[in-house]
Amino acid sequence: MADKINANDLKSQINDFVIIDVRESDELEGGVVADSIHMPLGLSIRNAKKKQIEDIRNKKICTYCGTGYRGNIAADELVKEGFNAVTLEGGYSSWNQS
């Protein structure tokens, strides 16, 4: 399992991370974390396995979805591929509450 970061900690360290939003396009209407990269879950896994996101390999990555489930899967898969990834605990809903 990938490590988790809570919303307050992520907000205080936001400049240290590349943030990847793994939600589907229709879910973005409710808001996004500023400057995040939209890369749905399946695409993020394929991109990591096909070495198409090597430009962020040496950066700290934080994934998120709506509630945390898919963000956790994405972070786990990125870690398996050798990336330094964590997931936003509670997903975007926790981001809005902090």
C-alpha cells in the first residue's frame, strides 16, 4: 500500500509535489486541486508501465480521486513502477473540508 498524506499536510507542502487527479473527466466539474494533472486511473497506470511519464519519475507525486479509493490504487501502481508516490487521504472531498 502506498503511503497517504492528509489534506493539511499536502497544502503546506504543495510545491514539493506533482499532483495527479485520477478521476474521470465528468467528475472534474465539482472542482480540482489547482495545478494538478488530469490523468484518469487507467491512463496513469498505462503511462507508468509504458514509461510515458518518465519526466516526473524523480519527483514526489500525490494522486487523488473523489474519496481516496482510486487515488490509492494509482499511487500503489506508481510505487510498483518505481515512482515516489503517495495518495491524498480521503480524496478531493477531504481537500475541500480542510
